[in-house]
Amino acid sequence: MPAKKRGIGRMSLGKVWQYIHVNRYLYLMLLPALVFYAVFHYYPMYGASIAFKDLSLTKGILGSPWVGTKHFTYLFGLDKFWEVFWNTIVISFYRLVFGFPAPIIVALLLHEVMNRAFKRTVQTVIYLPHFISWVILGGLLVNLLSTNGGVVNKVIESLGGSPIGFLSDDSHFRSTLVWSMVWKEFGWNTIIYMAALAGINPQLYESAAMDGANRWHRVWHITLPCIRSTIVILLLLRIGSMMEAGFDQIFILYHTGVYNVSDIIDTYVYRIGLAEGRFSLAAAVGLFKSVINFALLVFANKLARKMGEQGVY
């Protein structure tokens, strides 16, 4: 029951504690998640202050001199920064356009399958890549797509074609990133949509069938509207992480030959922060990325509310 209907918004402090005591087991179940976010998400925010300081490892964060927006001014004047910023936007946009609809389509197709054994087999097969790390998958992709002995290029050559530099040619590298990501994650992401589809009342389909609706009509007028709120919530979360273009995957697969199309903000932060030791500048880049993500999430949430959806807050 919503908190306002139960009167928690008008409770005195004593009644609030009484309410918490009554629901203490629910709050106890919530405690590990709260501790996790407090330790790994909120406490590290203190370190973001080094974006406004010249960090000295000997003086620490508190003892380091305050320099204001010096690092941001320097950052925005770098051509390299705007290159990695644009790469991040482009790769994230491709991941959104091609990766977001894939699990929805697969979930709808599996929902229409009547053979339970076949459905479970397909689900198991498409889930498996999610549990394989990008370190292993990176090696597999190199062996499959390499121009020097790769299985895929051997097949292309046997058909009379020329080898394609999927991982070495900057005109193909982004496509390889996107499609390999879709292949790895679309099966796992179908779980949420399959759960939403399982909650649809079967009587809706029976009534529609009696009214003469075919399978496509039932999907368009019943299935999709029933899971629309789930789709919107996941889309909002995806838009709110547009500046996350997949560090693990790109770090494993990219090289200097494709930096101009694959170097993203996360890999740039890794190089200037850990490799070069410019921690304050790396913190400024990371803070800028977080602000952009926050702004995108707020904008997308307001847009969803105007469309009649609940949003994420």
C-alpha cells in the first residue's frame, strides 16, 4: 500500500519508529543493499572533490591545494577529449538502437512458443554468453574475426571474398563492438521482459481471440501495452547511462590502430588516471560524465511522465 495512503507522511517521529518496527524484517532485508550503495556509491563521492584540486599523494585529499575549475578548463580545450566524448556518444547510441529492442523482440517470440521444452532450451542457450567474461570472449572474437587465420575470414576467402578487418579496420570496429555486445547480453535481458509477460492475464488473449483478433493484433494491442511500463523504465535507465559505452569490452578489444573510433571516456580516464597518474584530471573527466548521465536521466524521466508513465522517481 502506498506510504501516503497509510499516513506515513503525517506520522510523528514516534509513530515512524513504530512503523519501522512493525516492518522491521522488510527493512532488515533492505539493509544489505543500503550498505552496499553507501559503501561503494555514496562514500566514494567524497573523492570527486579531487577534480577541483591538484592532488598530491603525500598531502592527501584534504591537504591538496584547491584549484577550482582549472582541470575542466584544460580538459575542454583538448581536442582529444572531444574525440573520446563523441566516440562515447556514438557507440552508446548504437548500443541503444540495436541492443535495446533485441531482448524485447526475443521475449515476444519466446512468449508465443507453446513447446515448453523448446522454449527452455532456447532460453538457456541465449543466456549463456552473459556469464562469459569479456576477457574470454575477446580471445574468442580475435580467433574468429582475425584477418590472419580467423575462422570467419577463412570462410569469406573460400567464397571468393577478401578478408575483412573486423577488429583492425576502423570502419568495421564499431559495428563489431555493437553486435558482439548485443549477442552477449540480449538473452540475459530477456529475463525481465519474460517476467513481465508472465504477469499478463491469459483471459485477455482468450477474449481477443473470440473477437477475431489474430496473433499480430494480440501482440500489438495486448502484449505490448501490458509491458509498456517495464519497457519505459528500462529505457530510462539505459538513457541515464548513455555515457557508459562498455569499458570492459572496448578495453579488451581496442588497440592504437582504432583509437580514433573506439577510445571512449572510460578508457581515456583509465589511461590518464592510472597509467599517467593524473588523478585530478581523470576525476574531472569522470565527474563530467556523471553530470551528463544525470541530466539525461532527469530529461528522460520528465519526458516519460508527460507521456503518462510513472518514471523512475
